[in-house]
Amino acid sequence: MSSASTLPATPPRNSPRQVAIASLVGTAIEFYDYYIYAAAAVLVFNTQFFPKADASAAVLLSLSTLALAFLARPIGSALFGHFGDRIGRKATLVASLLTMGISTVAIGLLPSYDTIGLWAPILLCVFRIGQGIGLGGEWGGAALVATENAPEGKRGWFGSFPQLGAPIGLFAANAAFFLVSYFLGHEAMVAWGWRIPFLLSFVLVAVGLYVRLNLHESQVFKDVEKAGKKLHAPVSSVLRQYGAQVLQGTLIMTTTYVLFYLMTAFVQVYSKSPVASSPAGHALGLGIPANTFTGILLIGAIVFGICTSLGGVLADRYGRRNWLIGVTLAIMVFGLSMPSFLGGAGAWTVLLFVIVGLGLMGFTFGPMAALLPELFPTEVRYSGASLAYNFGAIVGASVPTLVALELNKSYGLWGVGLYMAVNGVLTLGALLALRETRDIDLARVGSAA
């Protein structure tokens, strides 16, 4: 027997390129699915799936379905987090992608209210919940694929790969609606063309599955598995033993989500709504054409992506805590300056507002896929990071659009900006209590006994 045959086999590892593509492609598809729903909820769902007798009520009902996914995301975190910590990251990521993709295609095939009546909004809510469950399990797994495979000193940079799925998905979703509207016209887009971006998700999911099925399990997880340290109930363990870290991660994520959904949902509604005033005398809209605002969002998405990558790199250089404290303070100032940007603004001022806001969003969002996993040991990391991330979604993003619309009616843009700043105070408090995690060894984060 040759000496070569007696050498232990080198464990298969994912190359940096595999890690980048697998974590980015999957989240890009997931966020694409998520954003096309948000765009359709603003543009067409009020006429497609709800009674048309009261136009204002239909708009509010359509927007309220956005919140269903945020409420479902912790369910996805618990479900997929359990299996991600029990059987591995790879299989769980495949399952979360299928859950999201099937729900999205089903929405694209769903008959309208005029065809099936009350079943239309009911089924829309069911499939929206399916989207939320899928995304609730997706992010944690993608973040762990990136960070558990990252070279030393580059977890922030590698962690920005799955975060890039958000700007890429935002760009692709708005580009899809822009092109459908451009080539088919607004009437055809509202009548049936909106379904095209949803049905295209089938092709994107197939690509994502191919990439993820070729991944290897991370060595950190294999070591836990080999040592027999996997837990039978990781979700209950993380809530019982690491509840403080879950709460801390939730509050750190809060301002990120408030900022993003005010930028992409509230500002979209406010910009596109006709020029009018509330009974309290506050402006309710700017009357900017829909395609003009879509173009603004496309530009903002590019800035968002660039700043997401920079945020990960700079968090490696300066530390998670110091970097995010500075960005959170900047977001609070930005929120309070909202009336200066949008008060009686035109398209160019809205563009500047979106660029600055989504730039700050990238700076705070980029490091999150490194920071949140760093709070938890390997045996509960999928569950803990996912729950913190998605509880942050409930606190920061489930209702900000509806809250902001009401605040604007009563107090104007100053009230909306103050809402953003107050959420910043919550995040700032959590960051000030944070122990710097940049240089910790993921394999040595405290053990969940």
C-alpha cells in the first residue's frame, strides 16, 4: 500500500467563489421575490385582490398584507433554524428557497377578486405568509454559509455577500416592473402584466437550487456534529440561554428595517400620490409619475449595493460596534432632516433623498450578516441569528409604512422623521451595550450546554 493511500483525505471545502455565489444568488432571488410583492402591493393589488368600492380601504388592505410576511418570518426562523442547526445549513437553504419560490409563483397564478371573490385576498394572504416563512429561514442560512467559510479577518466582507441580495433583488424587481410597464403600457401591466415578474421567479429559483446543491457543509458545523454537540431543540435552547443576545440583535436590526421600508414603501407611496393636503394641512403626495420613481429606486439600488459592500469592509477595519454606532447616529440625523428633502420636493430632490437613505442603509445592512452570527455558538447559531434578524423585522418593518402614512397626515414629514430617529435611539442603546465581536473565533463562542 502506498504511503499516499494512508494519508487522511482532505475534507472538502467551499472556495471563496462558491461561498460568494451561493450566499448572494439565493438571497438575491429571495429578495427579488419579496420586492416584487411590495411593488405589486403598492401598484396593483388594491385593484386585483380587494373590493373596489372603497379605493382608500383597498390601498390600506393591500399594504397591510406586507405585514403578514414579517409576522411569519419568526416562524420561518424557528422552523428552518431548528433544521439548520440539526441537519445542516445546505439542505435547509434548499428548502427555504423552494418555500419562497413556490409561494411567489402561486401569487403570479392567483385569480383576481372579480373571478373568485373573497378567496382571492384569502389565498393572497396564505401565499404571502409562505413568502415570509421562506425568507425567515433563508437569511440565517445564507449568512452562516458566508461567515462560517470566511478567511480570518474578513467575516465582515464575506458577510456582505448575502446582504448584496437585497440591493440586487431590489434592482431586479423594480427593473422587471419598469420593463413590463414600458413595453406593455400601464393598463396592461395593471390588468395582467404584473404577473410576469412573479412567474419569472421559477427560472431564478432553478438557478439558485443548482448553485446551492453543489455546496459543502461548513467545517465549523461538521466539527460540532463530530463532537456530538448538536442540540435536539436548538430554538428553545437559544431563547432560554441566549435570550439577551436575541434581544440585543433584534434592537440592532430595528433601525435598519425602519430606514429601508420608509425609503422603499412610504417614500414610494408619498412620491406617487397626487398633490394634496391632509385636514391638518400636511402634504400627502408629490405627484411624481410611477416610472420616474421606479427609475429613482433603480439608481438608489446601485448605491445601496456599493455601500453594502463598503459597510462590510469598513466593519472589518473599524469593528462592528464603532462602525454601526457612527452609522446609526447618521441615520437619526437623516431622519430628522426628512422635511428638508421632501417638503414640496420634485423628482431631483427625491432622488437625492433616496441615494443618501439607501447609502446609509447599505452601511448598516452590510455588517449584519457577520455581527448577528457572531453573537451565538455554532450549535444554535442558525436559530439565534435568524430569530434576531427576523424579530428585528417585526419591530422595525412590519408596520412602518402604515404608521408613517398616519404620522404624515397628522404631523407631516417631521413626525415621520422623528419616528425614524426614535427607533435609532433603541438601536444605539443596544450597540453601546455590545461587546466587540470582530476578532472572536466562531468555533469558540460560548457553548450552549
